[in-house]
Amino acid sequence: MAKKESKDTGSATNGGDLGEFTNGQMVQSFNDAIKKME
């Protein structure tokens, strides 16, 4: 689905996989959502 629908060309080619990232690398709303999942 990500390959077809994503507007983010960087992750779309990887099937939506963002790879590894550290806290603070993404926009704040994304960081907050990840913290809630932990």
C-alpha cells in the first residue's frame, strides 16, 4: 500500500519502512505518538 499511496518517496520505495531512528529525529507529533506506543 505504501509503495502505491505514499507521498513520501523516501519511505514509499521501502514499502513504508522508516528504518531506525532516534528520539527527536522526526517531527514532534510523530515522536509523541511513538512514546505512547512504548
